Amino acid sequence: IFDGLRVSRFSANFNFVNYPLYFFFPGSDCAPPEPLANGRVLGNVFKLGHQVHFLCSPGFQLMGPETRACLDSQNWSGAQPSCKCMSQRSLYKHVLFSVLVVDITVNNDASASISASSSSSSHRPTSISTHVRASRCIEFLDSTHCTCEQGYSISSHNTLHVCVCVSDIDECELFRLTRPGRLCLHTCVNTAGSFHCECPAGYSLGRDSRSCHDIDECARATHNCSSEQVCVNTYGGHRCVEVDCPRIRNATYIKTSPLRYDRNPCIQGDNACFQAPVSINFHFMSVVSNMSTPTILFRLSAARILGDTLRFGLLGNRGVQHFSVQRSGRLTGQLVLVNAVQGPATLELDIEMSEMERRVLLGRYVTKVTLFVSPYNF
């Protein structure tokens, strides 16, 4: 018997019709079974006691027996089966009451090969994805290779001989435990067959559709600060701050810039006035949460020096333990963040630069620093 060999027979209407070529010997075999529409008949030995098997094409369900045997009466047992096209409702019902054990290999072009069959179980999924897509299957050498649209994986059931894409791949869950930012910098939203990234308020999505960039409301003039306030951009928002004239005993000050006050001249012999800061500067900064340390935040310097020494120090305010001030040059110092800060938080400290001449104080200069720590690490 030669399975798959076909010959052409010439019919009366001059059309060529192809039929499988079987060898049939009357009196010892059963007649060849009828061809199975939308399926295949497996087996080409029709002797007494032999069996043939019926297999439906992907997307079709076998109605009737899977196997028929050649009886002594030279007739086939059972009734001739047929292949019925499966509806989406049938696919849902099938997957809902079956647990599929499938070894799936997914590559970059979203193809998957089935290398293990399914098994029945009493476990029933509580829900099933409504994102169903038909797979594209190719049969070759008694095996089936199916591919899905991008973002879907393969599910199969051998008794129904059907492969359908019923499971949307949750890319967000797959990358949830990997390095942060590998898929989305902030929030990953799974969608049917894909995903998209979202950013928190105050951020815009980058050109790569994954990263988040701070929106500078101050530069864009989209803030709600009054003319008496200073707009300070922060990561994810902005602050409207008021720079008030400092109240220091025995000294008065005049505003010389939006972020600076200078001391008015002191009366000769008024030592208390001379001890007050010569100038008070305000400096506002925004940093991300849990910034790596140590990190130099900014440098400060004297334009000129009358004495022989400059000293830098920190005055105690909220969060001063997170900082250190270091001498970086003859006329310069730098503020260093030495401990990471978990946001959101607001830290305040004063940096004092003292000018000395033979250990005698010539003048004090104060910079008031306010650090806004973002709730996010980007």
C-alpha cells in the first residue's frame, strides 16, 4: 500500500479528479473509508482487525469516533465521523475545563512550537483571557508548528487537534522582577497583545515610549506662582516659595536680587551688627529619591578675600546630618550629600562661610539651602 500516492482519472466531463491510490482485494479487506473533509484518515491497511484513525485540521473538532476497525463482516465499526468548525464559544469552553501542559518556546517573531501534549485535571481556572486570536498552523512530518500574533502564546489540546492563541502574554509581569526600568521606567500597563508605559503626574513619556522626563513647569510658565513668589521646579512638580527678608537682631537687610539680601552698613563701633552675616543667599535644589552617595550638590566661592583664611561650616537645621561641607580650593567649598534620602522630603540647612584675618572675624556669609526630594528615583 502506498499512502499519499495519487493518480488522475479521466471523467466523462473531461475534468481531472485526484483520488488516493489504495489497493483493495475483495473478499479479504474492508472498503477504503470515506475521505474526511477538513481532516485526514490515518492508516492504509484495511485488512480484518486493522484500524484507521481520524484527525481533524486545526480549528475543527472531531464529531464521532476517533478510530474505526475492520470487522469480519468487511464493514467498518461505528459511524463515519466528521470535522466541525469550532466557534470561539467552543474554544472558551474547552480551555476553561482543561489544564494545558505545553512546553512553549517563544522567539522574537512570536512563533511557538508545541513539544508536549495536554492532560486533563480537576483544576479549573477562575477566569480566561478574552483576547482570543486564531493561530497559523503548518503540519509537516506528523507534527504541527503554530505561530501567534505578537504578544500571544500558544495553547493546544490533542484530542481536539486545535491550536488557538488564548493567552495574552503579560509583558509587565514577565519583567516585574527584573532590573527596574528594563521595560518601563514607572508604570507598565498590559494590553491585548502588547503593553504601554505610563508616567506619574509631572512627567512626560520619552521618545522611546518607556522613559519618563520631568516637565519643567517654571520654564514653560505653566505654574501657578504669584509675582511675589519664586517658582522652583522639582522632579514631578514645582514649588512656589517666598523669599522673605531675614530677621536678625541688631542688623537690617535690603533685597539686592530675588534670592539675596545684603546687610545695611553698620554704625561704627556696633560690634553686634558687625557679627551679623554680611549677606544671606537662598538656594533651592531638587533631587531624586535615594540618590547615590556621596554626591557633590553644588560649590560656593568668594569673589574676593580680604583676610588670610576662609572657613566653611554647617548650621543645624532639618536634615543637616545628611550633608557635609568640604574645602575644595583657596576660595571655594562644596556641599556634599553623604547619606541617601528617601523621598518625598524637604531638607533645610545653612552653609556659613567665614572670612578671617589672623583669627579675627572679618565677615560672615550665609547660604540658606532648601532641598526638595522627589518621591521617585528618576
